[in-house]
Amino acid sequence: MRRFIASLGYACSGIYQAVRSQRHMRIHCVAVAIVAATGLVLSLNVLEWAVLCLTMALVISLELVNTAIEHVVDLASPERRPLAKAAKDTAAGAVLAAAIFAVIVGLLILGPPLVQLIFG
């Protein structure tokens, strides 16, 4: 049990470090807060919450993986190399793709009730 608790501590430390050091991670966290607040105002159903939560978790998780890849690449290849750049760019592209699809999912789920709320 101690090892499990220690593992949780390491994971939380990694999340904290990413939030503290990565601007995009902070942007994603603000977006999650806005989406969650909007979902509460709109009284989403369980399925809508599940889809939004999975989508938000995907973006946050990929941002954490991207940060880890950037750190490892910087450690392994401090000088500029094409393969190092490709690895970092590909990881960033994964986050971008997830974020774009998250916006689409958000618009599909939040858009209609928001329009109804605003324009009655």
C-alpha cells in the first residue's frame, strides 16, 4: 500500500510540475474549468458529461505525455537534431489534434443548449 501511495504522490508531482512549467497545460486547465462550469449551468445529462470528461482527460493526458517526451528528448539530445525535432513536433501534433477534436465535441454538446439559453 505504501508503494501505491508513493506512486500517487509521484504522479501528482508530475501533474503539478507540468501545470507549473507548461503554459499550454495551464491553458488546457482553464478550458476544462470553463467547460465544466458551462456544463453545470446547462445541466448536462450523464452521457454528455461522460463524453466531455473523456475528451478533456484525453487532452490533459496527451499534454502530460507531450511534456514528458519533450523532457526526455531534451535530456537525450541537448543539441539540435532532426529526429529530436520530429519527436517533439509529433508529440505536440498529437495534443493539437486532440484539442481540435475536443473543441468540436464541446461545440456539439454545449452549442445547442447554449444557443437555446442565449436566444431562448
